[in-house]
Amino acid sequence: MFVYTTRGVCSKSIELEVEAGIVTYCKINGGCRGNTQGLAKMVIGRKVEDVISSLKGIQCQGSTSCPDQLACALEQYLLQTHGEK
């Protein structure tokens, strides 16, 4: 399991599992419960690259948001596991 510590948002961390480039598990800890649970369910079964392109740059409070942080978490996952962003 990959765990990402969020920055600049209400949520505290994001837990991810990815198999063959597909998000198989996502849990966002903290934040607006209904929104983060819904967001996590919506990305399961999707390609990592598709999730990143859909969510990157969405703003909420300041220059980031929970969706943007999820995109950042997936970018960090790719960087650490595959050496790519």
C-alpha cells in the first residue's frame, strides 16, 4: 500500500493500491467525508494516468484541493515505483 501525506487541504493522507496501472484501492483520510468517500470510489477501476489528467489542478482552498492532492499522490506513486511522473 502506498500512503501519501496531503498538503494544503483538510484531508490528512491518501492510501492507494495500484495493480497493472489501475487504481484498485483508494481511501482519503480526513476532509469532507461525503466528498472524499465519493471521490475515492470514483477512481477505483480507472487508469492512473486518466485519474491524474482528470483531477490535476482542481482548486478548493488556495491552489490545491483533495482531488488535486489525489493526482499528486498518484504522480508520486509513479515516481517512486516506476521512476516516471
